[in-house]
Amino acid sequence: MPKANDTVHLRFTLKGESGPFWQTNATVASVGSGTALLDGLDRQIVSRIADFRRAGDGRWTLDFEVRSRP
């Protein structure tokens, strides 16, 4: 389970495409009730802990699939 100050590698992929079009890192600000608050982007975002995949000690990966590029 992720905890505060862990690092999360975020990958954004277009629906139907292979491979991410954008990647970045964020920091877990807090964890509670099955969700984590991520900090380090232009705003804080909430994500379900069930979607996190372990990538090492204190490191996680989180994939987002989007319909179109912003």
C-alpha cells in the first residue's frame, strides 16, 4: 500500500494506442479510504489505490487511459 512521500510514475496513454504519450512523476501527499492524493502536477489529483502497481520500495506506477490528447 502506498504511503505519504512515496513516488508515483504516471503514464498517460491514448485510448486504442500502445505506449504512453506523456509521463511524469508525482508524490503521494496522503492516503485514506482506498484513495491517494497525488501532488506535483498543476493541481492535486485523487486516485484509487487499487490502480497502483508496485515498482520498487516506495515507488509506484499508475496508468491513465484518455480519450484524446489535451
